[in-house]
Amino acid sequence: MGSNKKRFHPVLCVTHRCNLNCLYCYQKHDNSDMSFETARKCIDSIFKNSLEKYDEIEIGLIGGEPLLRFDLIQEIFNYTQQYNNICNYYFFATTNGTFLTDDMKEWFQTRKNKFVLGLSLDGTPETHNHNRSNSFSKIDINFFTKNWPFQGVKMTLTDFSLENLAENIKYLHSQGIKNITGANLYEGAFNWNQEKYIELLIPQLEDLVQFYVENDNLPIVQMLNKHIDSCENTKKIKHKYCGIGTGTIFYDTDGTKCPCGFFTPMTFNKETLEEVKKIDFSIDDDFVDNDCFENCYIQPICPNCAGNNYLTYHSFNKKDKSKCRIQKLISLYASDLLIKRMIKNPEKYSEIQKIKTLKAARKIKELYLPEFDQYRNN
């Protein structure tokens, strides 16, 4: 395999249906399902067009709730085995965990090295039930931690989650979950910069910094796991935050190819989806907000969803700024946490990483701490 190859992330939407009605879901669910004939064509297209370009293929199966089409998942998995000796590939699906039967568990368990099943889980039973349709009691957390111990759960934050964020994250770790890949602020028309959310979040972040310094064997929750040293890179290069339209290809239930899983009839109307098909996704400059790139120090570490930008502003290069203040706040605590872990375990970091991280932490503190002093001193 060539040194320039990489991982490809094609995704098949097996159904638009879902058995839950989560508080933050931006999708409009319908009864559309993918047929096996369509899935077969998608799989063949994936392997035909990617074998020469990629080292590994991660085939995502999503919904809706993908396990509502467990029958199709089985058919797709069995059909794809013809490529076993041709390419290194595996399957991945994220489920809400509530539709998982004993028969499904047995099927996934015997294929766990080729099929990774991720879980959406928002924290304690109280928080999860508030956000996700009172579904906590239907989830077998142990099944996921036993079979995929290093696979992170997807956690989405709502305003309800913030007041008990630290408790929610600690609870997930106490359940044997090592990685929390989410803790993402949910997308859509919502102003995360409101004063009350800043005030709520500060003591939670302080608690989490202390927790992750004391428990430095645990991977840091994604929202605080920032490579702040990248903010000190002298050569700034515009690049997309994600692989929309290039490294990630999405096939809807009818086989229509879309740039990512955000762009489906569950989110956008037909006219918008036709517009998006005409976009050249290989031009990174068209997906970078120039104002952020030129003027924001933490731009390299600030999350950016191109799909949400298009949903909010009908533009890929105009970033949704409704999370700017809260991301500045998070960067302050991410810096504090990284420096404290670095002091505790200096041998884990290179000298150049230490120098750049220290410079970045000082700069972030200088730029943003005054904005939040009024809350920290209360």
C-alpha cells in the first residue's frame, strides 16, 4: 500500500425511521427504507472507486435508528464478505441501544472484530431520559463496554445537560465507558452564548479539569481534548474541519449520493439537496470562514460543522457563531487541563509539544480569561 493512502468513510442510510423522538434531533423522520438491491449497488460502487485510493474503508450504517433494519444490515454484511481478500474494511453503526434484542447481541458479538457498534448515551438516567425519550432502562451498557471497550459513546449536550455535565461524564466513566467521543453542543437554531449557559458551564468545567487530572489514566472527554499546540503553527493552511464530500460519502435510502449524513431529505428539501450536488467539495477554501481564519486564535481547534453552517446560513464558509463564547471558555479549561496533565506526566510529551502548548495556553488565557473573570469570581 502506498504511503499517501488513508481511510475512507462511506455511509449508507438504511432507514429514515426512528423509534425515539430525541429532544435535539433536527431530522424529520419518515418511513423510507433502503432496499438490498440499492445497498448492493452502493457497496459495489464503494469498493470499485476506492481500492486504489485508500488503505482502509470504514462503512457506516446509519438511520434514523439503523437497528430497525437489522435484516438489511445482515444482508449487507454477508454480501460484502466477497471483498475480504481484496481490501481491509470494517463496519460501524451508532445505535440508541433500545432496539437491541438477544439475537442481535449474539450476531454482533460473533462479528465484533469486523463490526463496531457505537452507542448514543447522554449521561445519568435522569439526563438521558430527559434528552432521549425516557429510554435509559432499555439500554444494556455492559454489552457495549464488554465487546468494544475502547469505542467511545456519542454524547450530545442540551441546555438541560449543562448544570450536571461533570456528573454525567463521571457517570459514563463509572459505567466502564473509557472514551466519550461526543459531549457536543447540539446543532440547530440555538444560542449557546447566553449568559446563563456560561455561568452554568464554568463550575462544571472546573470539576472536570480536577477529575481528569486526578484520573489521568482516562482519555479526556472530546470537548476538552484539544490539541492547543496547533494554534501556534506559524504556517496557517485552510482546510476543511471534516471530510464532507471527499473522505465521507453518504448514500441515502434510495441510493442518492450526498456529501455527508447531514444532507438528507430528513434535514433539507429537494431543491437544496440539488444545489448541494453542484458544489466542488475538493476546494478547502470554500469551507473555511475567513473571519475565523484571519482573526480567531483558536480557529484550528474550534469544532465546525459544514452541514449546520449550510442549515443556518445556506453557506459552507459562514460559520455559525452562536457557540463562539462557549468555545472560548472551553478552550481556557482545555488549556488548563492539558498543562496540569503535562506537569504531572512530562515524559508523555515531546519538548516541542511542551513549548508550543505552553505558548498556546498563555495566549488563550491572555485573550479570553478577562471575558469570563466576572463569572469565575462570583
